[in-house]
Amino acid sequence: MATLAELVTLFSDSGLRNRITAAAIVKAQTVLVDANAPAARKAWAETCLGNTAGTVELLFKYVLAASRAASLAAITGATDEVVQTAVNNAIDAVYPAEAV
């Protein structure tokens, strides 16, 4: 389990931040090409692509908090698939499709 102090050190982990950024961009692109995506979710995707830094800051903090049960090594060594899933879950929690 990552300690709070360890989680704070991850705020400056540019590699992890970059991976979360890429995962958010991938999710936004996926939403935009989904003909069945709700309009609110498409609006979120456009906002994400237009203001990626602002969106990622919130997602980065959410993902770290949601990953607190994992060790620091597990968080920093997570596969791309695990990072993408964590970001997708964060987006669903923070930006619900019906309330965006």
C-alpha cells in the first residue's frame, strides 16, 4: 500500500503523468469516433483535447488516490493497459456521461 507521502512524490513523476495524459487523449478520441456516445461525453472529449493539461491534472490526482491500495512500485510499473483502465474509470467517475 502506497503511503500518502509516496503518493505525493508521484505528483512530480513526469513519466506517469505523460502516460495518464496519453490515456486521456486516447479515451477522448475513442469517444469522438463512437457514434453512440452521448452528446455530453462528446463535449467532454472535445474539452479534453482542447485543454488537456487541465483535464489531466484532475485525472492524475484521481488515479493516484484510486491506486492507493497498490504499492509505489506497482503504481509506477503499471502496464499501459492498467493505466488506460485507471484513466477510463476516473473519467467515468469524474465526468459522468449524463452530467458532463
